[in-house]
Amino acid sequence: MQDDFAESLLGWFELHGRHDLPWQDDKSVYRVWLSEIMLQQTQVAAVIPYYQRFLNRFPTIQSLADASIDEVLQLWQGLGYYARARNLHCAAQIMRDQHDGKFPTSMEDTLNLPGVGRSTAGAILTFASDQSWPILDGNVKRVLARCYQVTGWYGQTTTMKQLWQLAETNTPDSKTDDYNQAVMDLGATVCLKSKPKCDQCPLTSNCLSFLHQTQDRFPEKKPRKLKPTKHTLMLLHRYQDSVLLYRRPPTGIWGGLWSLPEVDDIDEIADWQERCLMCQYPTLSISEKLIRHQFTHFSLDISVAEIELRALPKKISDNENIEFVEFNRLAEYGLPTPVRKILK
């Protein structure tokens, strides 16, 4: 079955696969690495404009490594999962400082780069370095889980172990780059999460889900949990044509991005101002649940306390992560999507 699996996929790919993606024109390792990081948990259509802008601004590993994290996050804003951008920047600096500005060619060194896991490393080395490694991104997981009726959801160790074994078994030693692109393309365009296009699939003679008409049961879904809702109160300090921004910690939600300061409730506003602005200001108004933002594991209801200042604070606490920014310069700062909406 394994030989038929790869042969059928390669034949399909030649006629129906994607051959004109921006990172396929020039398969330099930098371009492939950048695309693979951006494609983590993000669809191709959403990635393409970001990829093109990013590559235009940072055409080489060196230029990315030498840039500030603010520049990187500003170009990344709106793409989500910002840890990818921080890892990308950090990895570029590691390559600049430890690998003569070049991407490593061994699997071990590639896996040591921040943000690069086994599947991403396999894709990079396969597409850009003519090596042969299996991959297991979300599309590949779905194809294999359906074809072989793999039980369990992806968060279970036994399920992932079985999927990796299948990925290794089915990956051919030759034409691995075409095969890996083919199985990803099949998952992205034919073996869809809902309403798979089985009439267009080259693997129907091998697919157990198709033969038993159980496509809707595989892959098995994660047990559902009630998505919690959290609440935060953002502080919008305005003085004339400026707004106060706060750079978030480097890790966690929106890590490293510039945002609005946050407190749990209105009673904490005066204390925050005393600590960070060395003075207190009256709150003009609070808009309850001005916006709801969806994260993977929870919903966030954002209220905004609007605070109009008659003068700038004489002294802001010695904190380089707080500054007043003119509205016409906001485009220079990496901002989370809901904060950009609020500031508009």
C-alpha cells in the first residue's frame, strides 16, 4: 500500500498540485524557512502578502538578524501567533552569530533553532537542501488519519506516534520534495476538514475512510471543553494627538508587541498611574465590552477606560516599555489586532 500511496500522490501532484507559490520560485533555504514558519497554523492565502512584504524588507538572514524586534513585529502584526516572529528573529541572530549567517544543513542543528520542530525542520531540509525527511503538518495529519483510520486526537502521544510512523513509512527516498508538497497540497485542497472532495482524490483505493464511508469520523476531534471568557480593562491615555503605549513582556499573549496598559478593574487605575506615570488622572469614561477577541483557548472581552490628559506627565517611571506615541506614527509600531481596532 505504501508504494501505491506515494506513486498515486506524485502522479496527482504533477497535474493538480501547487507549483506557483511565491516560495517555490526560488527555493533558497532562507525563503523556504520563512515560508514554513509563516505557514504554521496559517493558511497559504493569508501568508502570501505577509511573506512578500517580509521578504522585501528582510531579503537575507543577515538583514533580519540586524533588524530590531519592533521592526519584525510591526511587519508581522495581524498574522497572529507572534511567538513565531520572535523565534524567527532569534533564530536569524543565532545563524548570524554561530553559523556564519547561513542556515544549518543538519537535522540536529536545524532542530536547535527556536520555533523549528520536527515537521518544520523536515520540510525545510527537504525543499531547500535536497534531503529526504518525513513531515507531519496539519494537512498531512488529516490525510494519514483518514487513509488509515487512525484513532485518537492529535494531542495524544500514541496517536502522534502512529502518525509519525505512517509518515516515515510512506515518504519515498527519491522525489521527497515533490511527495511532501503533494501530501500537503492534497490536505489543503482535496482532503478538507469538512466536505472532503473524495471524487478528486487519487488515494480512494487506499483510503480506509473512503472505503468504509467514515470520512466524517476521522481524524477524531479533541474532546470539547467550554471555552472560558476572560475580561481586561485597557487604559487609553490620550494627550492631544498622542496615545500612551505599553510594550508587553517578550513571552505570553501578544509578546513583545506594543499595546495599551491593562488592569483588572477600575479600582486599579489610580494605582497603575501612580506607579507608572508618577501621578493620577481622572477617568472620563469606560466602554464596557467594547470588543471581543477570540484566542484559541479563550475569549477576551476588552473594556476601555478613556483618560484625556491636559498635560503630559512630568516624569514617567524609568520604564523603556512605556511611551507616548503620536497617532500618525502608530503604523511604525507592532500592535495586536484588537488594539489597532480600538485606536482607529
